[in-house]
Amino acid sequence: MLLGDIAEIKTGLVLSRKKATIEFNVEATYKLLTLKNIDEYGSFNDEPFEEFQSSEDLEERYFTNEGDVLMRLSYPNTSICVGKKQSGLLVPSYFAIIKVDHNQFLPEFIAWYLNLDTVKKELERSQAGTRIPSTNTNVLKTISVSPIALHKQQTLTALLKLHNKEKELYEKLIKEKDQLFKALSQKIIQKSF
């Protein structure tokens, strides 16, 4: 089964075509998703969303909806599943918007699957010979996806959420340990003088 068989895949908006060049031309302002809003693991981070001033009202198809999967079209081709909190963001053209058939696949599962090393290697092969590696929707449509029962997808995505929460806690612990070490080392140095 191919990704194009189970999902509708489109690219985001080419921003330069709709950007208001002067303040007088601003028709609408939207929250814009950028590369800095997504971490390397395929999760949204706490970076604030940029604002995009448009010269006209934009079509709904360029905005995120809960359950969409977004994929960065350039290396490292990170995929992410859109949750309720990230709904309504303007998607630029360097992301693909993947609307998965929810009767066959969970969006969280597809986002996880697209982040697998094997899929990324497949995408790299399709980009061979290009100076700036990037992919397009036609290549994405040809990605092979094995049919897996929905209950197994649910189990896998539940494990993934636990795994990501654990990583988040470890990262927080490391930051706190770093702060503790810095404070202790400062204290030791100050007592020496």
C-alpha cells in the first residue's frame, strides 16, 4: 500500500506570493509554523509561532487541522502530527500537509512511520544528485506503508507517547543537574577565595 493511497498530500503556501509588502496592504495576520517550532524528534517545542501578514485572506487548505501530519520537505524530513493546540497554523511550502484516511491509519502512527530511518533513507535515495536535498509530494505518494491493524497502531502510539514523555523528563533532569553542578562549582570557587 502506498502513502498516496491512504492520504491526501499537498504542500503548504508559497509565502512570498501572499506576503503583504507594506503595512497598508495587510489584509490578515496569521500564526505561521516554521522549522524552529519542531524538534528533531517530531514534536512541537515551546518556541512561539511567528506572525505572517498576508495581502489577502488565505484558503483553509493552507492551515493545520487536528490529525494532519506535516512533513518537512528538506533534510532531515521530520514528520509531526498536529494536535488540537496546533490547529489553525499557516503551513509554508517547505512542509507537506498529509491528511490520512482515519479509517485505515492513525495520524500519530503515520507521523512515527515517516520518521523511521528506513523511510528517511528511501527519501534520501530519491534525492540523489541534488545539491540541496529536498523531496516533493509525488515522491511522498510512493512511500510504501504496510497495513497494520488499528489496535496495534494504538498500542504503538501509546508506547511512543510514553517514550517521548520519558525523554522529556530525562532532558529536564539533565538541565537541572547542570544547574546544580554550576551552582555547586560556583560555591566551591567562592569559598576558596
